[in-house]
Amino acid sequence: MEGEIAGQLFPEVQRFGEAAREKAHRASVLVTKLWKQTKEKEEALYRALNDQLQALEAQGVTEGTYRGFAQEVESRSGCRVGAEVAARVSGPGEKSSGEYQA
């Protein structure tokens, strides 16, 4: 009797495992895609920052003021990018991991 039940449940468990692995794979692909997009946005932000800082340098802004401005802008843009990375990249992976481990 127990052997029959185990024999009937085994294919169900295999199908569930395959579905969970497929969901995990799709989530991984999505995380990679979102990471690349976010990296491109981050690079664009830092290019804009560099352009602004070079413009200040061309205007004769002192190094101390320049450094203060650079740190302020980097911290603001870094926080924004960091939050976006965390929100976009961690969501799909966490959802998939939860489903896979359940």
C-alpha cells in the first residue's frame, strides 16, 4: 500500500521540482537582464556627473568646492541607484527562491 502511494506521488513530486527549477531559471534570467539595465543607467548617471564636474572645473571652481560637490552628487546618485538595484534585482530572485524552496 505504501509503495503504491509513493509510486503515485513520485511523478507529481518530479513535475513540481521541474516547474520550480524552470521558475528559478526564468527568475535568474530576469535578474541578469535587470542588473544589466540598471548598470547601464548607473553608468549614464556617472557620465552626467563627470560632465558636470568637468564643467565646474572649466569655470575655475576650487578643488575643495569641487570635491564637496562631487561627494554630494555621488552620494545622492549612488543612493538612488543603490535603491533601484535592490528593488529591481532582489524581487524576482527572492520570489523564485521562495517558490523553489517551498
